[in-house]
Amino acid sequence: MVRERLLVVAVDIDDDLSRAGVATPLYGRNEVIDAAVKFALVDPEDSDLNVLFEAVKIADELAEKGYEAIPAIVSGTRRGGAEAALRVRQELKFLLDTVHATGVVIVTDGSEDESIIPIIASLTSIYGVHRVVVKQHRGVEETYALIVNYVRKALTEPRFARMFVGVPGVILVVISALSLAGMLREALLLGLLLLGTAMAVRGFDLEDKIINVITETPVAMIAYATSTLSLLLAIGLLVSQLYSSSLTPYTLSSALNGFVSLVGFSASIAVFGHILSKLISGGLKPGREALYVVTIAVIIILLNKIAETAASIKRLDAGEFITALVAGGFALYAIGGIAVVGVTWRLARILDSMLQGETVSGQTSSPSREKSR
């Protein structure tokens, strides 16, 4: 009977093993034990150490039951996020291609490592997930030591320090500076705005995406900066105009028209910069870029229709405004806009798939042409 080959994978999502000079991916009982010993000499208190030995232990137990179990290690990056998940996927794919395992058993030390389980499931079968919980005495001294360890980790590891030290530091500086200028109320509001923005960016894992977008090319950076400033200016002018005068249908329509114009300019600059950046870097996908253009055009048309409707009503009343929207055919505009975006999205996928297929075909056929020569 053929023995089933399994990989018992210890996951180090934040790449702590690199501090001990351990390069991943690696597999094999002796190799994992050597890596664990090296890491123990650098940081014997880290829970990843227990994960490594637990992977060896589980592999030994599976071997006793007739499986060909091989302990292995994969790592992410110290920045975490999508970059770490992508590296884990690449390293696991390399191990699967090398060892030819039929499935994996995952060993982790926490929920953060387990976040990459769906990525691993896309590559191979998962036969089990084992979470290592380090046994602790519940005495005061052990609790104090554990708190100190977490505080030190929040202060020294970059991906934690940015949130727990960097963001509060910026907020304190802003509040202190504005307070000295006699603007305590504005300082508190701005501090809350910065804190909320940081929480939203971290909560939706936008940090890596924002960095990748900004650093595409210098052209993209300039375009996105100009677009952001235009959008902020549009919002500021809208709020200022609405609060500086008595609100009437005419003033509301005028404010909305100016806002829509600046938003359209902002979006156009961003899309143009993105397309030019992709064209320079060679990653242009015509279908997707066309979808961006059509979507922005539809949004601008609908916003203009709302502004026109605001000018047609006699008084600011929600019921009258909705009635005017219906009478002006806004529903038809909206349905038509959604249909146009949907058709464009479908055609964009087909176009990009065709172009990608032609590119792959050209790349695979070029070696044979050179060989025939």
C-alpha cells in the first residue's frame, strides 16, 4: 500500500525566524529541529518556538500511524498583511512541488497565522489545523512578564509600532500644536479624524494597497496627490458654500454643480495618471481601464442630474425633491447607467482575458521559434 505523504507546516506569518538567520521555506525533521534550536538561542520566549517543535511532534505521531509525514516551515514578512500572505503562498507552493505531498497539517500559534488558511486551501487539501497554546501559570509575576513582552513587541516590531506608537504620537503632536494656538476644539476633532482614519486603514487592510498604488510610478504619485487635493478642495468648498449662505434650491444646486465639476476633475486626473502609469510599467489592461472611465462618467452624469433636479424645485423638501427626481427620469438614468457599467464590465473581462491569452501564447511559443532557428 502506498503511504500517503503529508506536510506538517509550521506557519511563521511575521517572519520572526529571520532574526535567527533561518531562511525559509525548509522541510525535514533535522532541518526543522536545527531551525528551532537556532531560534531558541535568539528568543527562547517566543511562541513560534513551540510551533516548530509541535510540528515535529505531530509529524512523528503521524509517522507512527503509517503516514509519510514531513515537518516544514513557511514564513511571511515582518510587515504582515497581503505581502506576508503572498510569501506564505509562494513558499508553500514550492514545498508542495518539491515534496509532492497530497495534503498539509497546519500548525500555528494564533489567529493571525490562521488568517492564511484560505490561501493554503487554494493550493492543497488541509487535513487539520493545530493551534499551539503555551501553558502559563496564572500568578502575578507571569502575568506581568507576559504584559511586558507584549508591550515590548508593540514598541519594537514595525508593523505593531506604526499603530500603537506612530499614530498616537502624530495625534498628540497635532493636538498639542493646535492647543498652543488656541484651537483646542479643532485639535480634538482633528485628532479623532486621524485616529478614525488610521483605524479604518488598518481594519480594512488598506495599508499595503495604498503603498502599492502610490509607489506605482512617479506619474501615479503626482496624479493621485493632485486628485486627492482636488477632492478635499471640492468637499471643503461644498461645506463652506452650504454653511455660508441661507440654503435655497438655487444655492444647493450651485454648490452641487461646483462639487460635481471638481469631483469629475479629481477622478479624471486619478484615472489618467493610473492609465499612464500602467502604460509606462507595462501592466496596462485596456478593458479594466475602460471600465474605470465608463464608471466615472456614469457617476458624474447621475450627480449632474441630481444637481439639475435641485434647481427645479421650489423649496427644500425631501418629498418634493424625490418627486422631481422621478418626474425628471432619474430612475431611467440610473438603470441605464448601471446597465452600461455592467456591459462594460463584461466586455472588459473578455478583452483582458483575450489579451492575456495572446501574451501567454506569445511567451510560450517564442522559445520554440528560437529553437527552430
